[in-house]
Amino acid sequence: MSPGGKKSRARSQQELCDEIKELLIKSKTKLKSDGTTTKDESISRDLHKIASLAQSFTELRLRSSKKSLLSDFLDQEGVSLWNASGVVRQGSAHDSRVVVAALRLAGFRLMEAGLEPKPDTEALLHILHIASKTGATLSELGHNDTASSVLGCAAKYEEALRNIDDPSGTNQQSRACVTAVYFSTRMEAAWREGNEGLAAFMADKITENDGRLVLLSNHDVSPIRSTISHDKHFQRETLATKLLNIGKSLLRSCYQDSKSVSEETKANEAIRWMQKAFSVIEPLDCATNLELAELKVSIFEYTNRSLIQNPGQRSVLRSLARGYFLSSSQDPENLIRAETALEEVIATIDPSAHNVSSEYQQLRWMKLAVIKRRKAGDTVLLQALQAIIDNLTYSESNLTDVLQELRTLSQYHQLVTSATQYCLHRALQSSWSSDAVERLLISLIFHCSKDDKHDRAIQDLHASFKELDDVEFELLKAPATACITLLWQYGDRHYHAGRWKEAADWFSCGTHSIFTSLGPVSSSKCFRKAALAHLKRKDYAHAGSIIRRCPDTEATTQYVTFLIAVYQGLEDEAIKSIRNMVHAVGFDRKMILLACRLAHDLDMKSLLLNVLKALLETLNFRENVENITEAMTLVRCITRLIVKLLGEPAADLDRLVVALLHHLKIAVTIAESCEQPALLSRDVSWLWRTAYNCAIQACSDWEDREDQISDIFDAARRLLEFYTLHAAVDVDQATYIYLVNTSFASASGRGMSFRRLRSQTESIEPEKHRDLLNELNQSLSRISKVLREEKVSQEDLPRIEVILADFTHFHRRNGISLEASRSDRDSLETYEAFADALWENKNCPIHVLFTALEVTLQACLARGHFSLEKFARWLRAMCIILLTRATEADRSKAVGYVDQAIAVLEEHGDARDGSNLLYPLDERQWLLSTAYNTGLECLHASMVDEAKRWFECSTIICRFVPDGRQRAEKISITYSDLLARYPAR
């Protein structure tokens, strides 16, 4: 920051370059011509500052895609400093490593700053080599942070070099050498920092790439420019030396410290490092290169030294066997010699001695390695593995070693199976921990799943399961769950691949008794999976026998049973399974939905009907609106399906009609219980129309089912009433005609049923008689309400009037009116309302009006409860109609009604409502004049007997009118004169 507190301005490339020039001039003056230095600290400080400025210059250059004009100058100065480092290192009389490192760092950073934006292969080879040497020098001095920074840059250049194609292979060897130098430098730097993992990783990057190792040779080919003093080409022996040195350091740390587990691990690690060194140097010819021969001997000595624990013949033989084994790549017969040496060593060891048991086992592992390398047969390999297993001291790590070794032998499938089974047997006999048995069992299941011979794999599993069961070994829940999960996984794999039998066998393995710790739920699931697999392969009998082994109290079991029954065509069994499934444990409505889909796809209407019924039973439509709408939809589906079934030739009417009525009633219940009835308008509209049409068709197709047809009409009427009340739009007037029709048809059907019942039995219970009358009266009330509220148009009115006439004729024809009227007072009010409606309608046909009035009047007289005013008016209308017809029968009927009027007057003639007579005076005057005039007409027509009866009636009526005595005398005189004039014949 500046003194003013403001941030300093960023320097440009030119400014950085100028400052670098000043420092270069200052530094070069401090160097003597012979390469010695006067002030190491001062020049090192200046060189590090140059490196920092050059790094800043590089960062600025990278932000620009153009090459800077200053880059060539910086590159030349970097080469100069790098060459100066070589002179200083060779000519200094004292330790000049610090100055050399500073010169190399400054030289690398300057050459990096002068690098082109997109360097070619040669430039990348050069800068990567320089970065690697610089990092190695800094790492040797312990400047780990600076070394890491430089090697980090080197990693980017290595990646860029790796991404450049070299189709001609011109730079192939140079690239391999420079890359090996970089990896080895990173390896050594990481090892010095204590990062053993990174060091091992870098070593593997070098040694595992055989193509790169082949290119490393002893030729003096340099990848950098001739202007730079450099080392010879990176060679195999140099790499082997570095690997050996790391191994030596590890081995020395083991010998210097006391023995412990960690030191044993270090010893093994040291062996691996030296083996890497030997693998690098082994292919080279040592005959003409004494230094190479000495290096190989050194590696071999250290390798053997790490294996020798005790002096004597055994150590010599072990080392010899190891040597034979390592050299077998050059001479394959050395494998036989190595095996022979190992057998001699094993023969000299007492396996009962505790202090040699681990060595004894190590030798057997070495023998197995030798046998594997010479590709011995399965029998020999199995014997070697059995020897290891027989002498195995159980521990988790030892068992892991065995299992890992078996995984490397996966190509020998039956060998691994036999070895795993043998190890499992050993674990059971030697009372190893349950964890060991469980791990072996899981490993066996996993291995058998990869067997290309399915039957053999299942047989091997059952054999091992039986062995566990014979010794009564109990698997705990966790490992048993793991085994079952694997069995299901492999079964599912076969199932989805269409291998049904194989899937069923894997699922059946899960039903073995060794998995009883998981309870019956697990075995039931296995049985169901196996049954489904057999179902897929159309082995229905086998699937049925398996599913019967499951408890029938589980919904999933019932569902599988349903599937088997469906595909076998056993519809009754399928229906039974559906009914049981709804009430079973673990029921899910998705099962019913799937069953519904299946029944629909297979066009099994009867089964589909029962599935829909079961689905409807699962709905509690009183809980929420969604359930109500879903329930009504289901009722619609069921109703539609029942109607289809009713239309089939061999339909079971008894069952289907009962089902239809039941679900229509459910529909009515749902509609009436819905708090938002407008939601159901569409469904209700469809239902009442369907029920109405079905009942109309039933009238012609069904016999002796009047009550059931009436029930259908009644359900249609109730749905129709709901629709008219809650429809979202105005209801058409024609809809009310259907309401009248359903009421009339329902009542008529019950009347016909009653008449048939009366013809078949001598006596009928009074209760049935009353029920019928109530039904008829309610129907009349509904029809009269439609008329009273003027719900129909004038064009439809005659139709309703005809219906009413038919109603009254029906009453009289069936002989139920008078008897029933005596038992129901409410019916009188209904009749009166009915008669009033017809009376007020001027367009009502005379015969309809007369019939209605006649029934009403008879009901009133029989019950003794009526309005005198209405009675007088109705009787007057009836008499006018009868007298207008002018027939003897009609006149006789009319005089009978006049006699009834006289009887009413005799009983209620003096009844008053205040000052007014209840039986109107004008009606009395009309009765008097009509009786007198009709008598005159009959007398003129020489119908003396009729005239006499009419005059008698008029004489009696005179008693109930004012001046009745005088009127009676006048009628008597007139009657006498007429009789004298028209003598009786």
C-alpha cells in the first residue's frame, strides 16, 4: 500500500522486464569468472527475486494470447543462468548447492516467461526437463514449498505434452525419457516430504507403463537444446537406483527399530519398492555392463535380506525360491525349481511350533503363487488352497486374504466354489466365529451367481445350506437379510431377463430353513416371487403348488393366487381371492386396481364386476369429496357392466338384478350424503337415464319380476329427483315427464305384482295391502305435485292427464281403492288434491275428470272425512256428466249419487260455519231442480219408474231448502197430475 493508503498500481510487462534486467546486471557482477561466488546469501536473494518477477511476468503473459517481444530476451537470460548453474556446481570450492538451486530456479522461471503461448513438442520437452531438474534440486535442499510450486508447473507441462499427438513417433523416446524424469522427481520429492502414498503412485506411473520403460535406454540422446549443459539421457539403471534407495531406507528403518506390526508392514513395503527396482532392471543385459550387473546383485541381495528372518538352510532355500520366482520371466523352468525349493523348506518346518507358524503359512502362500504362475491344474491349485485353509489361524485379515486370493482365481469357477465350500466346512468344524461363516456364505452366494451353469450353482448353494442346517447353525438377522437380498437381486436379474425358471430357483433358495431368523414374512415373499416366475413361464400348476405354501392371510398372497386363477381360467377362484384380498393383512388398493386392469384386458366381465365391487368396498366415501366422486364413478362403471351382462343371452338375472338394485341404492345414498351435490350432477344424470332405460327394457324381457322392475324405476325416480334439485343448469321440462313416468311405472308394477299375488294366494297380509296403498298414494302425490307446480308444458299436459286416468282405472280394476282408503287418512288429502288439480284444468278430458272425481268421492264417503263444499261441487259435476250421456245406466248411477247427497244432507245438513251452511245452499237448490227436471224428462219419455224415483228424491231434498214444505206440496201436485196424464204401462 502507498503511504496515502491507496493500492499500488499493477506493473506492466515492460516494467517487470526492466526490473529483471537491473537484478540480472547486479547478480552477474557478483559472479567471478571462475564460477565462484563472493556472497552466497546476497546473490541467492537477488536470484529468488528475479524468479518471483519472472513468475509475475508469466502470469501477465498468460492473460494475453499474443507473444510478448520481451519473451526472447527473458528466454535467453534464463538459458544463461541455467548454464551458469552448471559452471558454479563444477567450479566452486565449497558447498554451492544453495546458489545452484537459486540459479536453476531463476533460469527456469525466465525460460518459462519466454515460452510461447502454444509451445510445440520440443519446447515442452525442454521446459518439462528443466522444471524436473529444478524441482529435484530444491527438494534436495529441503525447500519443499518452492519445489512443490515448480513441480506443479511441471505437471501442467506434462499434461500438455501428453495431449500432443505424435503420429510419426519422432519424439517418442524423448517424451518417454523426459516424462520418466518428471515422475521420478515427483516420487523423490514426495518421499522426502513424507508423502508415501504420492511417492508410490508416481512409482507405479513409471513401472506400470511397459511401453515407456522399453524406450528407456543407455543412449546419450538429449531432449533439450545444445546451448544448455545437461545430464545424459534418463536410463533404466538411474530409475532402478532411485527405487532401490527408497526400498533401502524403508528396510533400514525396520532393522533399526524393534519389531512390531507397523515395522512388518514397512518391510513388506520395502520389498515392493525393491521388486519395482528389479522389474525395471531385470530385462537389461548385464554381460557387457558391470555397473548394471552390480546394481542387479544389490537389488537381489536386499530383496533376499528382507525375506530372511533366521540363518541356516531354510533361509537359503527361501531366498533361492524367491530368486527363482523372480527370474522365472526369463527362464520358465525356474518356477519348477522354486516350487521344489519351497517344498524342501516346508518339509524342514515343524508346524506345531508356534514361533514358525506364520512363516510356515507364508511359505504355503508363496507356493500357491508359484503354482499360479506356472498355470497348474485345478486339482493342484485346490490342494494348495486346502493346505493354506487347513493351517489357517482364524482372524479377519487372514480370512480376507483367502477371499481376495479366491477372487483372483475367478476364471477357475468350480475351483473357487470348492475352495469356498471347503473353507466354510473348516469354519464350521473349527468353531470359527459366526462372522467368518457369514462372510463365507455371502461370498459363496456371490460367486455362484456368476456360474454359467445354473443348475450346478443352485446345487452348490443347497449343499452348503444343508451343511449349515445339519450343524444347526443359526444365521442372525443382519447376515440373513444380506443373503436374502443377494438371492432376490440375482433372481430379479434373471426375472427381468426373461429367464423364469432360473429366477424361480434363486427365489426358492430364500425359503431354506437357515433363514428362519427373518420370520415367515421373508419366506412368504420368496414363495410369492417364485410363484410369479413360474406363472410367467406358464407353469400354472407349479405356481399354484408354491403359492399354497404361503399363509392365506396376506393380501399379496391372495393377489398372486388371483393371478394364477385368472390365467388358469378359474373365474370363481379368482373372485374368491379378490374377496379375501380386501380383508387380508397388508391390503393395498393398488392391488385391486391392477386386478381391475387385468380383468378388463382379458374381457372377463363377471370377474371385472366383482373386482369393481371390491374396489368400491374399500372406499369410505363419507370421508372426503375425492372419495365421493371416485365412489360414484365406480358405481357408474359397475352399473354399465351389469347392464352389459344383463344383455347377454345366458345372463344370471337373479344375481345381476340384485347387484344392479344394490348399486343403484348405493348411488342414491352417495348422492344424498354429498355436501357438494353439484359435483355429482353429471354422474347422477347418467345413472337415472341408464336405470330408466334398463327398466323399460326389462318390462318386455323379464317375466314375473314386477317388484324388481318397480325398484329400478323407483331408483331412477330418486336419482331423477336429486338431479332436478341440484342440477347446475335449468332442468328441461321433459325431465319432469320422466319423473311422472317413473312414478307411474313404479306404482303400476307394484300393483300388478299385488294382483298376481292375490290370484295365487287365498289371503294377503294387511301389511302388504297397506304398503301397496302407501306406494300408490305417494306416486299420486308426486304426479299431482308436478301438475300443481306447473313443471310441464301445455303440450305434455294431456299425457299426464292420461296417466292419471290410467291410475284411477287401475285402482278400480284391481279393487284396492276402497279397502285401502279405509286405512289411510292421508290418502284422502291426496285424492282431494288430485281432484282439485283436474278440476281446475279446463283441458282435462271428461272421462279422466269423472274417473278421478268418482274415486275421490268414494274414498271420502268411505272414510267419512271430507269437505262438504267440495263434495257438493264434485257430486254436481259427476251428475252433470252422467246425465249428459243420457243412458239408462248413467241416469241410474246419477240418481244413486243423488241418494248419497241426500244421506250426507240428512247427516250434515244443519252443519254451519258461523252463519253459513257447510253444504252450500246453491248446491242444494241445484240438486232439487236437477232431480225435479230429470223426473219430468223421464215421465215425458214414459219412464215412469225412473221418474218416480227422481220425484221422490226431489221431494226429500225440499226438506233442506228454504220454503221446502211449499215446494214439496207443489212437486207432489205436479207429480200426481203427470201420473194421471201418463198412466203406467
